[in-house]
Amino acid sequence: MWKNIRIAVLLFVLLGVAVHSWLDRIATQGWKETLWVGVFPLNGDGTPLAQHYVEGLTVKDFSGIEEFFAREAHRYGVAIEQPVHAELYPQGSELPPALAHDAGPLGIAWWSLRLRWFAAHAAEVPGRAPPRIRMFVLYHDPATLDRVPDSHGLQKGLIGVVHAFALPAMAGGNNIVIAHELMHTLGASDKYDLGSGAPLYPNGFAEPDREPLYPQGRAEIMAGRRALSTQDFEMPQGLRDVVVGPATALEIRWTRP
């Protein structure tokens, strides 16, 4: 009897999650209203430098994300004046759960549920309206590591976890990563080789019809890097050198088949 009750409760919870995800998808791919994106900065490594950087952040540091979405959306004929609004929220005191490198399907599912639970509480700020999409940005002192951990964006739950460098010179690159993971929450897929990181042709190229093909002048947002040759690629300095390709525009419903 109790086993049947537990199964019934689990099915009810899963049904609720599925319905909520379906409603989220409708709300975030309609492009009739501005999407409110909350940026929650966090000291990712506990260092004084990262803390100082987080304390110095202002909403203007993320204005390039708004400008990027507006520019690219209008290029595809999306009528809304401001597709995305990025709002800076106060620094949080707890870090989101980390995804283990060797996590299998069950591990990923469990991590996703824990992340949703974390986000539901971490995004509650007295006197502030909750955002539609929650982006938790963990800043790291560049002196403590060569590369930051992988970032993640979840369409189911509308949550992003971004690892960034606490360095003013990297602010443009950080915004590229935030925009990339934000795109994931909207339904966009990666367009780079998961092994090498190389942009995939043609959908991962900003100018797939360019002659000569290399070097590419800009990067496609879901590739994250521009191809300089068949073997070399690099991340641009900021979102001004990044575009949304046709495949990505279709995935987030800026265009129709």
C-alpha cells in the first residue's frame, strides 16, 4: 500500500514538473513580453578578489546582454523592443549544487531537482519581484585556476549556472557565457564539438557562406567561438562580435520552419 502511495506521489510531482515546464516554454518562446532575467552574483571560490569584484558589479555590467538580444531579435523581425531585461540581484550566501563530472542520467536528474529547489529559495529577495529566468553567476579569482568549471543552462526550470572570471578585462567574455547559457534556457542547443570546442559547420559559424571561409569575423552564440582556421578558434572579446545563427533563431522561435 505504502509503495503504491509513494509511486502515486512521485507521478504527481513529475506531472506537475512537466506541466510547469510546458507553461515556461510557452511563456519564454512567445516573444510578446520582455523576459525578466535575474542575475544573482556569487563568490565562487571564497577569495577576497572575487568578493571585491562581486561587490563592485552594477546592472550596467550586464547591459550588453540586453543590447545583444535586442539587436539580434530585431534582425530576425521580432517586433518587441526589448526582448530581454537583465536585472542585478543582491549577492547570495550559498552556492548552487555542483554537477559531478561523472554523473549519469540519474545523477543529472537528481542534480536538476536539487538545483530547482536551490533556485526557488535563492531567488526569493524581499521587496524584489522574482525573475522569470534565474542566472546564478559564480565568480572566480583567475589566479586560483586556469579555466573555470563548465557552465549550465536548463530549459526545464529556466535556470542558469555560470562560472566566470572575477576580472574586468574578462567582463565581455563573461557576458558571452551568460548569454550562451541563457539561450539554453530558451531552448537553444550547443553548436560546437563537445570534445574539442570547435564551432560546428555550418550552424556554428556566424558566416557559413563567407569566401574564403576562414577566418570568421564573428562567432555564433551557441558555438561561443569564431573559427580562425580548420584547427584554430577563439572567443571574441564581447557580444558585439557575436550573432544568433538561423538554426538557433529557429530553436528559440524567433523564426518558424
